Amino acid sequence: SGCVAGRWSPPQCGSEYPSPQCRELYAADPRWVSGMIEGVTKNLGFNFSVVYLGYQGLVEAIGAAHRARRGALYYWWEPDPLLSKYPSKKVQLPPHSVACAARNHPDPARSGYNCSLPVQALRKYMNREVYSAEPDLAFLFDRFLVDKEQMMEMMSYITNGGGAHNLEDGTCAFLRSGSSVPWRDWLQ
């Protein structure tokens, strides 16, 4: 079946909405993953309709589910402050592979995608001119390294991660808290 009014249902959910045999899987925007979520849902036989809520709508739906103490299944990425604010458990899917990616098609009816989405490495960037002109900043940039868990811990200090601080103050509070990030080593 196709996407109608921001909802996509796999064949196993039938044409009736709401489907008595399917629950909802929240996603922000269908353009972000080009048929992959729908392919996984259809090809692994999950009884979920994909509901596209937009970025803010998805954040609000997760918050409402958390406040109501009811489960919600949703597509999101990590690290992200949303996961600090609303701790979630990752659904384990078959591992991503080149062969699986090759089976993807933006039309879910034609997609053979049935695995995890690819892992995207976090990267750091610095303006080349600043890097050359500011050796102290270049030194800090070269040594700055945090892992996913440290990033998630830091995000828990900022307001959209459930903390009480803006981004700058939250980062400072995190570093002053005795975190596991060896930031003093970055400054020597």
C-alpha cells in the first residue's frame, strides 16, 4: 500500500485504518531514509504502520508517550538529546550490508530492504583558514575526542536533553561535573 495522509501501511496491516492488527511506528520525514523504514517493516513482517509526524511532531509524540508511561516505537538516530531526555531501547535488526542496501527502492512495494540502517560516523570539522591561523585551536581540535556514551551524557545537561542548561552552559556543567571526558588533556 502507499502513503496516504502521512501514513504508510504494509500489506500485512490491510487497507483499514486504524488497522486492528497493527500499531504505529513514528518517523519524522520520509525523505530522510528513502523507503528503508517501510522496507524493513514490510519485509520483516512487522505489524506497524509508519506515521510521519515531522520533526517537532515526533518529538512531541515521544514526550506524550513518555508522560503517559506507554511504549512508542520510533525511528531516530544516536547520539541525540532526545534519547537523553527519553531513554529508549534500540530495536535490533539484521546487520546492514552492501547486499541489503542494494535491495532498497524508494517505492516500498518494490523494496527488498530488510536490515539495519547504515551507521554514520560522527565527524568533526574546522575551517582550514582558522586551523592554519590559530595553532591553539588547531591543537584543541586535533585532541578533541568523545565517544557516543560521553556525548549522550553531555547532551543530558542541555534543555532538549532533559537538563536545565542551554548548549554552552550545559557543556561547561558537564565538563565540570567530573565526567569521564579527559578534557584537561586536550589543553596541555
